[in-house]
Amino acid sequence: MEQTNQKLLLQLLQNRILFAYRFFENREGKRWRVREYQKESLLSNAVRKVHCDGRDVGKTSEIEIIACWAMLNCPGKSMLIATQCENHLFPVMNRIFRKFEITPEFSSSIVELRRSPSYFIRFTNGFTLWGRIAGPRGINFQGMHVDWQIVDEAQEMTDTSWGELYQALNSGGKRWVYGVPNGIRNTFYRMTFLREAEQYRWQSYLNPEYTREKDEELAQLYGGRDSPGYKHRVLGIHGEPENAVFNLDDYYDCIDDSLRNNELLISKGALGEISLPPAEQGNYYLGCDLGYSRDPSEFVVFKNDFPHLINVFRVHLENVNYTEQEKLICQLDRVFNFRKIGIDSGGSGQAVAHHLVNQSDELKNKICLIEFGGTVETFKTYEGKPSRRRVKEWMTELLQRMMSDRNIIFPRCIDRENQYANHTYYVNSQGACIYSKGNDHIIDADRCAVYTYWLDTKDETSFRRRITKPIFKAF
């Protein structure tokens, strides 16, 4: 009998489907059951495996199961779960650590566990698990040597980060990669065509909880079923080639960890309770991307500390009506006394700006209503002719140049990092840049702030030389 029980226990530990059924639960608290499309991947022992999937198909569940299974079945080995950004790493590592802590069969084997400065857990059988973000240019992978790498949200990983990650895998080790296509022809894209790797594509509609109503909602959100967003996040296919708008390494170099991240997160009904920090003397600029019911609003405040433009405050608003947003803009102006206030003219921007300028003559001189689809004269060419650019392209280029020159400074902000990492574009048949829609509200607010800064200072020789000199070749 004892020998039979040991045989059943060994079978339970080795078979990942039985293992998951025994130790894991679904969202309803019932025992976790593998879906038919998940079986092959969950049972895989491939040295190289690549997932190119839609959203909400069970990738995180598989990673969680594999990490716990490896702890029991790979004594003396080491595993690294890696992502580019902290907001991608936290959810998966939080789930794994919680499972280790609340499961008696797992928690009794824990020798050491820590969550900072990086995730690390060591067990009595010698198995170790790391969780790390790449950091600037993959610096956090330097000096690591592990037997198994699991990369989540791999489409966001920069090429320099991949270079360091490749060096961190021991000879003969496994690398399993999970990502959602974003149109960028980067390292993850090339991995999805590797013949030596097992390839998987799980579309969102394979999930039994995926409904026709949800499909209609996503199709509307992304602009149709032929849109890049729908193809990427629902169908898990690369679609037409796209490009990253911002160099993520440049973005990381513009983060100052000593800068306090002053943020306010406001939901409906909470506006009257807020208190704003006092402002130091200086010139300030406000950028506003307005939303209400479906989209949030983002207000960002930058201080001009030449040659740097420093993000000193951010307000995120959800389901706050436009009247309350107008009051907040006035309240912010009383604290920071802005030089300029940039407001996106799309949606209700024109109405908000109209109400504000009618409240005071001072605001009338400060508010810049920005038409993202319009054009603007940037500077005179050598022949004295005006050079005109599309406003959104020019705002974006200002951001790119300032980041490249390290002249803009951000506090560490997970939301902003995620948006800058995901923002893509393609060039249409008319030669115009078409930027990806969706989660880009902080970027649009940053665009407005930087644009108003440029409008306010473009006649200063030093600013013109710093921004425009490298750009003449683009015209």
C-alpha cells in the first residue's frame, strides 16, 4: 500500500495537469482544470518554446504552475522569470509568491524569501527562483546564471535586454517565451519564426469565457477586426509592420529615482477632497489629455529648470465630469501659476477650453488648444521659407529629441513606463505617421506639455539650437 501511495504521489508531482488540479484553483475557487488548447504547452519539455498569443488566454496561469512544479521537480536548479517592466513582473510574481506562502506543501520548504530589491526565493532542496525586470539596457540580468528562463510580455523586451538575458542562461538550459504581438519587428517577432522552438498561438476566443459581446466591445475599442490592435491582442498575429515610437533605453536614462513621484489618482466624487503640494518658484507647464466615461484623463505638470524639463506632478482622473476637471485646472493654476496650459482639442477639449477662457483673461493668455491633426510652422529653412509639420508628429519628435538629449526628466512611474514601451506607429500611403490608439493618455498629456513649452520658448536661441539643429535633415 505504501509503495502504491508513493507511486501515485510521484505521478502527481511529475504530471503537470494532475499537479495543477491538486494545487491550483480557478477564479471561482474550484479546482483548476486544463483547457484542451492548453494541454500540449503545459506538458511540454521543450528546450525552447515561444508563445505568440492574444490576451486573457491563460499564459500567466501556465507560468505560475510551471514555477511551482519546477520547485518540486528540479532540485538544485535555478529559474528566472523576466520582464522588461515592473508592472508586468509584479502580477505574476505576486501570484507565485502567494501560492508558495499559502500552500503548506510549498511553504514548509521555504528557506529564504524576499521581494526587494528583486524577487528571490530559495527552498530546502536547493531550487531557487528569481524574478527580475530588465532595467536599463538589461543591466539587471548581468552576472546571472540560471537553468531555466521564463520571459513574460516578451514583445516589450528591448534588443539590448535580450543580449544580456541570452548570456544569463546556462548551457543546456531552457528558455520559454510568452508574448502578445505589437507589430514591431523586434527580437520577439523573430523568435516566433524559430524552427528549433516549439511555437504556440492561443487566440483570445479560445477562452470559454470569451463572449460575442466582449468581441464586439474589443472590435469597437481597437477600430474594427481588421485593425492592428484587434489582430495583436485578440488574434495573436503580428499584422502589418509597425515601429516603436520611443527608444525605451532613452526613456530609462531620463528617469531620476531621487525625484519624488507626486501623483493623485482621482475617481468620481473624490475631487473635493484633494490637496495639492506647494510649488517652488519657477516656470511651469500643464499638459491635459481629457477623457470622461470610457477613457481616463491625465494632467501632467512640468517645471522648466533649463536645460531640463522636469515632471513634478501628475493627476489621473477616472469618471470625473468635465465641469470638475475645469475646476481642477483652475486649482492647479492657482498653485503653479502656469506659463502655458496645453489641452488636446479632441473630444470635449474645445468646450473645456472655451469655458476656461471665459472665466478669466489670465487663462485666456495661457491656454493653448492643440489640434493634433493640424499643422504648425516649426522654423524657417536656410532659404527663409517656413517649414510646416503635422502637430502630433512634431510634438512626438520634440519628446524624442529631449529624451535622446536627456533634457527631460521623469520620476519612476509604472503607468508611464508601460505606455512608452507599448506606443507604436506605422506610415500610411500618404506618408503620415499613424500612432497606435488605446493606452497612451499620459503620452498625449506629455505631448501637450512639451509642445506648450516649445511654443513658449521657441524664440530663445538656445532652445532653437538644441531642438532644431539635428532635425534639418528630416525636411
